[in-house]
Amino acid sequence: MSIAYYEGQFVERDTIRINPADFGFARGVTLFELARVYGGKPFYLLEHLQRLERGAKMLNIPLLTLPELADLTRQVIVRNAYPHSAVKFYLTVGECDRPSGSSYNACEGFTPHLMIFEDEVTPKHPEAPYGLELYKSGQRLKTVPYDRELPMLKTTNYLTGFYAARQVAGSDYDDILFTHRDGYITEATRSNFFCVIDNVLVTPHRGMLLGITRHVLLELAAELGIKTIERDLFPADLAQATEAFTTGSIAELMPARSIDDNNLATTMDGKIFTALRQAFSAKIQA
């Protein structure tokens, strides 16, 4: 039994019912957030909630205050008492109040809905959530063109990533690396991308969601004195890369070994990757 917050109450998650008229369901207008919880302690919760708040303001969806959200989150965590988990937030725009026309603006208002629930996460290895073998060998990535709509918003729209993943299902590729129409790399299906060129940590700076784990890595790199550049990064640039990896809340840091069948000199033992991985682990345990 998993306890969730919904409609002002703490309830069993399986009892939650969503109105089909909710535009979050019917039109996909739903903001989403996911924060890792280690040993009952949410990791960078404020940053996740701030991103949710920014999205709500952009879409003009009413939302509780950050302290209220943080308190509800901790209550969900305490009630479930999972050793390690991921807490998820869904904010739907809700049902249209008194529609008076065909336009979205014809609604006099919406009744938004907030759901907070938690999934237990059991890593296969302390430093390799998806299994040590993949982290040791590294991901095989394939570039696919895609321009993300509203990249500043984290939403439940994973349709393109899902579609792209289906196209490589059964192949030798582990994930997709999206490229903008102008050719530069943006992100993977559920993570941000980093590489090391001439001992400099390089990461894309536009066209993608600015991930919280990415934010943490940039902080750690600065603390470690690792030179970092946020810039346009093209697939051709990766011929000079000696390390590459992706970052995300669940996968944490995962190395890549090839992109479009071009091998990279990268493993879990890459110098900068190793330094950041160790610093990230220490940050989790702090």
C-alpha cells in the first residue's frame, strides 16, 4: 500500500480517480516533477519545487506555496517510510469551469488538481542504479532530430522520447540523443548530456530541460575546480571527446561508450566522470 496526497487528503494511491474532463488527461496539460529520496531525505527538493512553481506561473495554474509543498512532501515520505524512493508531483490544469466557446480562453477558469505520490526505488548497485554492467560498459546512444516544445517546462509529455525509443527497441542502442534542427545536441530522452573535450567539461545550454541533476553536477564541477563550458555541442565535436555521460534523477550519472556507432574513450573510470561520481555520492550521503 502506497500513500499519496490528492485533493487535500492523504489516501491510498490506488483509490485515486481522475476526471476524464480534466484537461491534464484530455489535453495533456500536466506539469510533472520527480525528486529522489535517499534514506528518507529528499534530494534538492527545493530546486524541484521551484521548477514546478515556475511552470505553474507560466501556465497560470494556481499552486500551493513552496513551504506547503515541502511539508506535504515530507508527510508522504514519512507515511510510506521507504528506504529509498522517488517522490512524484503531478499538477493538472483541471476541468474547464463554465465553458463559453471553443477556445481555451473561453473557460472562465479551471479547477486544478495536485497529486503527490512516492515510488520505492531499489538500486541494483550503490553507484549504478540500473545495474553495474551497463555503467561499466557505457550506453550506446543514437542521435535523432527533435526540437523540444517549451523546453523550460517539465511535463508529462514524453511522447517523442517514447516514440524514438520504440524505433530503436531491439537494436544495439540503449538511448536516444536528440539534436535540434540546427544540428546541435540537446538532451537524451530522460536525461541531460555531458562530455569531456580537452579536459574541459562541456554540456549543451539550450533547447532542453535544465535538469536538477545537471545543476548539481555543475555545482560540484565548480567546487572541484573542473573547467566547464555550457555551449552548443554538435555530434561532430564528439570525435574529440574522451568522456561522455548522461545525468538524471533516477539514473544519476551514466557513462556513454558510443554515439551513432562512433566509439568514445570512456568508461566508469574516466578521470572527470570518476571525480564527479564520487562527489555526487558524497553529496547524497551528506
